[in-house]
Amino acid sequence: MDLDDYKKLVIRCGMSKIDLTTTQAVMDALGGNVPVAALTGRTPTAVSNWRRFDAFPANTYVALTQALGAIGKRAPASLWGMAGVRRERSAA
């Protein structure tokens, strides 16, 4: 099943966004090492190491989050080592 097929499935089934909380869960949702390697331009061997890490390389954020969105899933930015957004308080 390619990315376009996933998009069609999400639309047909009305799937809602599902939060994935580990690198392993993200990789499994995207089809495993080989598809993730193709999405990120890395080798399957390098990608397989990410399963043991708490975070993905930051420069894979856009590719992986777009692919997740296409299949109705999402993951927190912290899985790429990014801190939460802090909002500045305005003077009242």
C-alpha cells in the first residue's frame, strides 16, 4: 500500500489522528524500516537503530510527520528532540 492508498483509506474510514509515543510505534505505523528509510533518504540499517532511541534525528521531522498525517496519525515533536512551544506572556 503506497502513501496515496493510505490517504484514501483515512478519508474512507474517517480515521482520527492517533498519537504515537515511541520511535518504534512511528516506524511500525509507517510500514517498518524499509519504507522509513525511503522517506528519509537513509539506509534501512541506519533506520533500524532508531527503534532503540528515544528520538529521531531532527532533520527527519517534516518527512515523517507528513507521512504520519497522510495515514491519520501523529506523534509529538518531542520524538524529534524538540521542546514544547512556550508562549510569551503579554503585558496586561
